[in-house]
Amino acid sequence: MRRLAVLACMAIAMLGLDARAAARVELIGTWPAGGSVTLGRNQTFYLHLHYTSDVPVNIWARPYFQGKPANAGSNPSRVYPAGSGEALGWFFLFDPGAQVDEVRISAGDGSYNRTPVVATFPVSVAAGDEPAEDTPQPEWLASLTAIDQAVQRADREKAANAPVSRGDLAFMRGFMLTMLALGLLTFAWPAWGLWRWRSGWRIAAAVPAIVMGFVVLRIIIDGMRDPTSHNLWPFEIIMWGVMGCGWMLVLTLARSLVGSKQA
């Protein structure tokens, strides 16, 4: 009985902690305002929120229609400090004619079990195909947008100035060595096949080397025209390198199998 009582107290305490940590969110206003809103082409619907939380919290506004997620994009979230304050939520609809009849507000740390839906607000929003009206934004929208941008800018600067850890440095070195090894192997293995094999096997062995040569040449030429055209070129090398090595592995196994049958 004592153990049951202790477990019950622990469960109650945990529930109390979860309840204390849950944020409370209220809707102050929207923009565009109105009971029924038709958005212009590429226009965003904003929600002015007020929150109260005992711990730092993230807040997301997700649009729904008839109980299902709407075909829309919605806001990411910065970390709001503990206490109370204002928050900004927004979403935009992808296709003309898409509709939203409610917005569900999730608050927490982003994990599945700790980010419950804390509020639901009925709305009537539809996506139109006409250009959005050029109306001035409310003061709260300009203020909250400026704060979000400043926080994001500070986070980027903090991440850029953060020292590289040994683990990250080791990962980058391993990644670059892997890329280099695959690139060299995609040339070396076919070269070995060209030297050792005959007839159609030799022609087949030349294929991955030709493809990799074309990929490298394209990266160089495109990079000279536009330095941003192949920002992910290491992944291109790895992708084609894996494919080339896979091709040579299949050829090697097939040639061995054919040779065994002939023998």
C-alpha cells in the first residue's frame, strides 16, 4: 500500500508539472481582419496571439479544414521566454479555392509528447486568385515580425560564431575523405576493368568513368558561370560515385558468374 501511495503521489506530481508547463494561448486579432476572409494571390493570414507559460515555449499555428490539415504552409517558431507575452502565427494557402475553418495552436518544445494542442480558433479563410489588396499592416504585425527577424538573425550569428566541436570536425573530415575515395574509386575501378577485361565487358566498364567525368566537368563549367549553381557538389560526387561503384560491382559479379558457367 505504501508503494502504491508513493507511486500515486509521483504520478500526481508529474501531472502537476505537465499542467504547470502547458502554455495558455489566446487570440487577440487577425490580419486580414474579418469574419470571412478571402486571401489574395500569395497572401499570408496572420494571427496575433497572447501566451502565458511557466517555461520557455515554442508556438505553432496550423490551419485545418473539416478536421484535416489544410493544403497550406505555416509558421516555424522561435523560443518564447517564460512568462507572458505576444506571439505571431501565420499561414498561407497553396492553391486557389483552398479553405481553412479552424486554426490549432500547438505549444511546447517541439517533441511529440510535449507539444500538445493548447487552443483551437474557428476562422473562415479561403484562397483567392486575385492580387492582394495593398492595405497598411497593423502595428502589432510590423512589431512582431521585426522581433522574429531580429531573433532569427541573432541565432544565425550565434551558430556561425560557435566553435566547431571535435565531433563535427571529425565528421567533416570523414565526409570529405569518403567523397574523395568514392570519386577516385569510380575512376580507378573502371580503369582496372578496361585493363583486365575484353570485348563487351571493357565497354561496360568504361560507362561509370565516362559518367563521372561528365559530372565533374559539368560542375567545373557551371561553377565558372555561376558559383552558386552546384552548392551541393560533394553530394553529387558521392551519389554518382555510389552508383558507379554499384555498376562495377554488378559487372564484376556478372562476369564471375558467366566465367563459372563457361568453366
